[in-house]
Amino acid sequence: MPGPLTGVKVVEIAQEIQGPYAGLFLADMGAEVIKVEMRDIGDLSRYMLVRLIAGPEAKNANFSHYFLAMNRGKRSITLDLKKPEAKEVLYRLLESADVLLSNYRPGVLDRLGFGYDELCKRNPRLIYALGSSWGPKGPWVQRPSRDTLAQAAGGIMAKNGMPDDRPLPCGTLVADHAGALTLLAGVLAALYAREQTGKGQKVDACIYGTVLALQPMEINFTSVSGVETRRAGRGHQFLQGVWGAFRTKDGWLCLAGVDDKRWPDFCRVMGIEHVLADPECSDNVTRNFRGVKIERLLDAVFPTKTTEEWMSLLNSVDILATPVQEYRDILTSEQALANGYITEMDHPQLGKVRVVGTPITLSDTPLTATNPPPELGQHSEEILLEAGYSWDEITALREKEAV
């Protein structure tokens, strides 16, 4: 069954995460995504190999898990955009495109001749979507950035970790990935607006702004109160007590608060009925916001049983809890597999491999997350033929090393 964006043509000129990950979701939704890669090296993510992380003896040591994660379902053409012949190819592709997707630094596409004003003249319906570091305006526009810098400038590093830790980033590249989702949202909004106006527009979604948008409650608290919040610790800047990870006999378990309705049953299954009426624990605000005493008590109690034993007891009384899972656990998770959040891809090099799927479910126009990513330039000739080039013209482009 066709996806919701079937018929939409996207030309992606992007590197690493924010642009390519947005392109991945568009491909999952059924859009045709043509990935334009540098002729000599391609997307830089192709060179982040398993062996660089796990060593040369690791399984699939010379394979790029990074490129796999960002580029499924796309087609690849290589172009040397410093050459006029290659630029003409790209102009032709963009004449019939719905979306140009990029996360190149500001000014790069303009210098190559592919700025918004120029392309808007050629194709007024084109949506020109840029993933940026710091946004389209302000004194930081030309600064280089990466995910960790966005986390640092955006407050996450200052609030992550325990009170005595140095500022710490998240354990994943949250700014880049979330920035890809805001870029995706901008593209979808612009596609919808074009249905009303008939015109494309310029979209900018930056990783710094996205990091701020991930923390509206916390930042607004400081704005309203004038109070700088504490480090998140094991729970959250506002929440301490029956929140966060607790060590069990064989692993870790996470709680997400215990309200007054659940408090008596929680005390019973935990075997801590003696604090049922203790104001330092029984008061809902104290227990959830400043629960120093209950936190210490739970640290002593949870190690007496296994995670599975605690989960059985806690689930029986509807307590918000879950095991803390490692990636190996997630890859075999019945819940993740049932919903396609982890899915199986038939990859030409790896064979059948489990990969992260899509978190979006549509009942009538489902997404597809099982098509493998392309080899470098795998579809160059196919794309050129579709664009109207003859075999002789393609040969000439290859001889000039434009493709």
C-alpha cells in the first residue's frame, strides 16, 4: 500500500545526521528521496565503521552502522558540484523536485549556485529545507557546531547528571536526532501550506533551537520564578524521591512517581508499610519533589528482589515502573518488535539484520522502514536516465568526472 508521501520527490544534499535522518523519515513515508553525495567520498557517515568503536575483531567490523541508521530507503547519485556539468544535473533534478533537504553550513549552497532565491525562480513550488546549527539569524549564524555543542549551549549539559558531576551530555546524540524531527515537521508543514498557496517556501530548523524546545517547562520555570534549577540527578530537575533508577538484585528498575491513590498499595508490595503515614514520605509533594528519605529507603529495599520479581509486584498494583534495558534487551523486546520499533531488514551485505524502525503508525497509508540504504552512487545512471539524459550524455558526464 502506498505511503502518505507517495509522489513527493526529495533531493537530499546532506551529511551525517540531521538532514539525512529527516530524509529517512520522508523515505519511510513513501517519498522518493534522491541522495546527492560527493563523488569522491560520499556521505561522511559511510566512514564511521564498527571497528572504530568496537575494534577490528568485532562482527561486521568494516560496516558503517552509522550510514545504515540514517539512509534506508533512499537512492544515491554522486556529483562533483564544483563542475558545471554536475551543477546542471542538479538543476535538472531540482526542477521537478518538491523538496530540497540539506544541513550544509549557511552559505555553502549559495556559493555553489543553489541558494534559495535562485532555486525559487527556477521552481517556485520547491520547499527549500535547511537543518542548521544555530538558526537563520543572530550573531552565531556562521559558527560551526555539532550535537554536543548544542546540548552545551542549550542547557542540557548543565542539568544532566548528579550534583557533583561536571556538565554531562546525554548518552545519545539527542540534539541532532530531535533536530531532524523538527526539520521533518517543517517540511510536512510546508508541503501542506503549498497545497493551499501553490508556492514553496524556505524552512529552517536548527539543533540549538530544538534543544531549547525540548525543555520548555524547565526553562520557563526559571523565567517565571527567577530560580536556577538543580541538576537532574537520577530523576529530573524538579523531581526527587520515587523517580529514576534503583538497583535490584540483578539489574536496575526505573520508577516514574507514586501518587496518593497508589501510595498505600506501593507501600504494601514494597514492604514499607511503616512509612505509610510518615509525613516525609506520605505527603505527595514531598515524596515526589523532595523525597530524600523515601529515595534512601528504596535504595535499601530494591536490592532484596530481582527486577522481574519487583515488576510482577509493581504491575499488580499499577505502579509506573519499567526495567532499565540495554540495547541487547531492546533488540529482542517483544513490545518493540510487535510495533515495528525494531524491525528486520534484508540487507545485501549483512543479510537479515534487526534495525531501529519507525515510531509512527498510520492505519491506511503505512510507513515502510525495511528498505536498505544505497551503495555510493548505486542509482546514478538510473536517476540520470529518468532525468532525460541519454547513454551518450551519461558517458560524457563520467568521462568528465562530473558523476
